[in-house]
Amino acid sequence: MVVMVSSNNLFHFLFKEKERDFLLRLQSSLQHVLLYEDPDLQERARRIIPLAELKKKAKEASQKTKQGGEVGVDERDCLVLELLSWFKGK
């Protein structure tokens, strides 16, 4: 028995398969991200990370970039850099 498959049906099948694969990857990635939304883990991180010290350094770094009337670097961006430095140093 020979089954005839039109190119339209084949396209529809392949599209659905790729869509399913994409949705599975998306669901897996969402589960991974939700791990970081755990309030207990966030609290543990807050107890370990010296956030006040890092915010102070970030503010100073941001202000240094704004000397002379330049636009400079946003304080939040400096905080990300301070966090990165802290994590690498730990």
C-alpha cells in the first residue's frame, strides 16, 4: 500500500513538529527560570551578598563617569558590574 502525501500536508506536519519542539524548549527554559523566583533562595542570596556595599560602590562608580557634565553610566549598570566582580572574586 502506498500513501500519497501532498507537499502541503508535509509542510503542515513539519511545521507542527517544529512548533512542538519549540514549545518544549520554551517550557523547559521557563522551568529553569522559575528556579530563581524561589523566595527562600532569594532570601539566602540576600544574606550572603553584601548588597549595601555593592550599591555604594556602584553609586560612586556612576558618579565618576558623570564628572565634567557627561552623560555617564547609569547606577544600575554599575551595580551589575559590581555584582559580577563580587561573584568572580568569591
